[in-house]
Amino acid sequence: MHMVLEAAGGNVLLLSDALGPASGGRAVSLALAFGREPRREAFGQVADGGRVQYPFEPQPWGAHDGELEDKYGVRRQVVQQ
């Protein structure tokens, strides 16, 4: 994540760059951030019927992170700090 913006009511908007150009109307990606929730299970459920781009695993900065495209073609990033 490169930017976090807190909006009205405590809603959080996470902004980041993309690894490649957006095509086919896929200019939006969703990020799901978890604290202690069962994040690995959530990643698997969202990935069901889709395509995993980067598996959900520990990252060098200390968080767990994974990226996928769900069965509807929406790109998602799942993060656990």
C-alpha cells in the first residue's frame, strides 16, 4: 500500500500502484485487510473459482500478503499486518 486515506465515518481507502496496465474495464482492485481474523481462509474463499497471482504468504516487511483475481474478474489484495 502506498497511501491510506480515512474518510467520513472511519472508512479507510487504500491506494496503490499496479504491476501492469488495466484492461477490459478492470481499473479497480479491492484490498481486504485483516487483523487477527482467519485471513488465509478468506483468501482461499475469495480465490475459489478465480486465479491466484501471488499466494498469500509472509512478506519481508513482516505482513502476510497475497493477490488474486476472483471469479468475477475483480483483482483483490489480501493483507494481514
